[in-house]
Amino acid sequence: MKAIIIDDERLARKELTSLLKEYSDIEIIAECDNAALALEKIDELKPDVLFLDIQMPGKNGFELLEELYVAPLVVFITAYDEYAIKAFEVNALSYLLKPIQTNKLEEAILKIRRELQNKTMLQPNEKLGLEDRVFVRDNDKCWFIQLENVPLFESEGNYVKVYFDNNKPLILKSLNNLGEKLSDSYFFRANRKHIINLSWVENVENWFNGGLMLTLKNKMKIEVSRRQAIKFREMKSL
């Protein structure tokens, strides 16, 4: 597996590099001391996993992840104590407390191996499908969300509201830009405000002026504009 270490402390990077030498299946392809460099390297090298410090000058680890459209597997590295980090431990985020304990590192790597066995990695220029994950943060909570669990994206100005479970956090992306990254095989632009997950569509009704009304599995109703209804009917051979 290809890994990038992102930590502003040189000695911390050196220590982790030394510890990871014990794992022959891990190749460290880059080390970064700030988020800006890390974003470049992630885009260029397409790592399988990030060992990511939370607290860094400039953008912190969470802010870095928010700029990615698809999130690699992540092991957070932090000086926070165990109780403070629980605020971020949503969807079982992996984390290592500084100084790193070898048994905790081994647990994290075993978890990464299991997840990689079940994950098809996104190829360059490939659009996002149901198996891909996105990172979403809302104040002191954060999630790695598999896209198959997202029924709906809703535009709110310069933000997009992400619906999943009982949560509706906002991400700083436009619906147009997000739509360009999502696969047309799984996601559909219903109207100016909504992109829906096609696997969540439960019922389709004809609606006013040639439009459609879709009922999702979570019972939300989304109107499809007349123009988009034509595309939807062609896709579904209605």
C-alpha cells in the first residue's frame, strides 16, 4: 500500500517512518510538512492511505480533507488526549496518539489492510461511484461517508448539504462542481437544487408540466424538472 505522511514536525515524521519500516507492504511515497504540499502530492501520487497530523500551521488535517473530493484511508496522528479525540471519532476514524505506541500502530495497519481488501481504489480521472468515500465535517464532528449511503445532495448557495442517516452537514463546494465528480451511472441532477442517488429512488410519478416526482427510500420527495425528466425517462426507458 502507498502511504503519505503529513506532519509539520520533522522528528515526528522521522519516528513514524522508522516504525513503518517494520511493515513490508507499506511504501512511503511522500512526506509533507504542510497541507498545501500534501494536497499536491495526494493529487499527483494517489496514495492508498494518509498518516495525517490534526494540528498543523495553516490548514489543519480536517481542513485538508475537506478539500479532497474523494478521501483515501486515513490514520489521524494527534497530541489530543483520548477523551478529546472522541469528539472526532465518528464512523470509527482511526487515530494514533503521540508518542505513537507500536501496538496501536499495528491495530491501525490491520484495519487499513482489511478495508483495502474490500475497496476498489478510484483511478485517475474516474468519477465517484457508490463505493467511494467523502470526508465531511460539521463543527466538532466529522465523518467518512460511503456515497451509497447518501440519498441526496442539496445546493445552499456556495455550499452543498449532504444528507445521510439523520445528518445534514454542509460542505464548501458548489453543486455544479460536485456533479462533475459524481458518476452519471449512480447520481442524477434532478433540478437546479438537487442531485439524487439513483439507488435510493423508490417511486416515480408523472408531475406537472411534463416533470416527475421522485420518492426516495427515506420518504423525501424530489421534483424533477421537465428538461431533466426527459433525460431520466431516457435513462430508465420510461
